Amino acid sequence: MAKSLGSRYVLQEALGRGAMGQVFAGSIRPTGEPVAIKVLRPELVSDPEVVARFVQERTILMSVADPYVVRVIDLVVEGDTLAIVMELVRGSDLRRQLRARGTVPPAEALHLTGQLLRGAAAVHAAGIVHRDIKPENVLVDTSSDRPRLKLTDFGVARLSYGASLTKLSGLIGTPEYMAPELAEHSRATSAADVYSAGIVLYEMLCGRTPFAGGHPVAVLRRQSDQAPPVIPGVPAELWDRIAWMLAKDPGSRPSSAAEAYAALAPLVSSLASRPALAPWAGPESWTPTQTAPTPGRAGPQDHGGPAPGATVLRRRDRGGAAAPGDPAGRRRGPERRKACWPACRCR
């Protein structure tokens, strides 16, 4: 049954539910233009700081206009309701696509990640850090011949970063996609979104995230302490770029989403003939001293790096990640401090 939202919008059927609220199909009065409306969780309404930020951020969020970002049309504050009105994207999210396909051919995975990074760059240009890039927050627009990725929920973490969300989750973000510095409650920068985009690329290639498995606290510890396991069969030049995006020190990653995109784009044509890799279950076990082969070294099917699960020096022990193409192997950024692990109630 249709329900009014303010004087301009009509809520219709529910489309889905996420950690921050429920999404409905809707329309604009009197034109009938279809929209998607995200109604945020009631717990957030009780926090005056969240409500104030919601109103203050309206202009910033609505200023982002990019083909790879879901357009925000309006922010609505009505009584005990906070809602974000967005363009309605015809298609599904990337999570459903990955469940159906398993893995994606390297060239296609790079092309899609390039779209994701271009959307992130547009968001960063507006002064916003997404903080929670993951397949659930990436929509796949199938209304044209070529699917297009669109980053969504780019304002939710920024709007809701207040006391209410801290009580609800302890951390803002999703452990499997969260940059190490965010687990330490450091200030979020665009480097955190580059890291998360690197995790999404990793997952598209092999069907799993690099640090998945067990309790969320264990996942966060691996994000900080373990080198990402090299994907069997991944081309060395592609792995170098993934490892760069997944550097533990944010200062050792690409300096921006645009730089990450520029590093990945040239590989699309050279990898066009490569088929999708077989889904990979990941390392057989995780231990505090065991890491995967060092990023930037060859995987077992390329040119003979260490065997999967071999104990090697951690990337953090060697300093930051080297930028691809740096002949001297120079490391950028200081060595990160060891994470401190508070009680975690993240989802």
C-alpha cells in the first residue's frame, strides 16, 4: 500500500533492507518519476547530532553528479523519519551478481573495478569518504546494453557517524572490507575506500575476500597483521596492483582512487583473453605467524613464489607497499603502529 513521505514523495513496495535502513520503491509527486527511498533506522532519529548532520550535509550529497554514483535527489526529515531519496537503478547489487557467477574474468573484473574507482573519485572530490565499499553497496545498472556499476550509500556512513551508530555497531564498516586504520578508529581518508575497492576486486577474481573466516575480531586482526594471500593463477602484474591497493599503511597505497584506476586500466586489454579463475577456498588455516606469499612476488602458478601458506616476513615488517613499476622497490609511508583491539560489536 502506498504511503506518503512529506509532501513530495510516495513510498511503495519494499526493495530490500540493509544495516542502516530499509529501501523502498517510490515516486515523486506530481510527475510520477520513479525513485528509490532509503528510510534510515529509527535508532538514528533519536540522536540530535545525526539529525543536524543529516540536514547540514544535504547540499554536499546532492552535489555529486557522476555516472558511476547513485544520484541523491533529496534528504527528508519528517517527524521521526529520516530518508534519502535517490535515483532508482534498474538491476541488482554486485553481491547478487557474484553469487550467481562465482568469479569474473580478470579483464571484466578490472573494467568493473575501474568504474567503482571512478565513482569513488567523484565522491572524494565532494569531500566525502564512503567508509563501507562492498558488493552490497554497489548497484549494477542493467538498463542498457553494457552493465554499469553505481556506488550507493555513499552518504550514509558520513551522515550517521554519531553516538547512535557507535552504540549499534562499535565500528563503522564491514570487517571483511575494512581498511586496517579504520579498525583502529583512525580518521577515514580516501585511502580507506581504495583499500575496500581492492578487496572487492580480489573477491571478483577468486570468489572470496582475502581475510574472511571466523569471528569479526579475527578478520580485523588479519586485516592489520596478515599479508593478503596471493590468488593462485593471478597474473603477476595484476597482483602487484592489488597488493599496492591493499597496503597496510594508507600512505603506501595509491594516493587517490584516480591513481588506482590509472594503474589498473592499462591491464584490461592485455588480460582480455584470460578466462575466469576457479573459485578459491583460500589458505587452509590461519595462525598468528603465518602469512601468504609476499605481495608483489609471483603466485604459485606464475613464476614460482613461496608455496601457499608459507611463513614469510610480513609486509608490515618490510615497510609500506612498493608502487608498481618502482625499480628501486622504494617503500612509501611510515611503518604503521600495531593495532589495539577494543571490544568489537561490529556486524
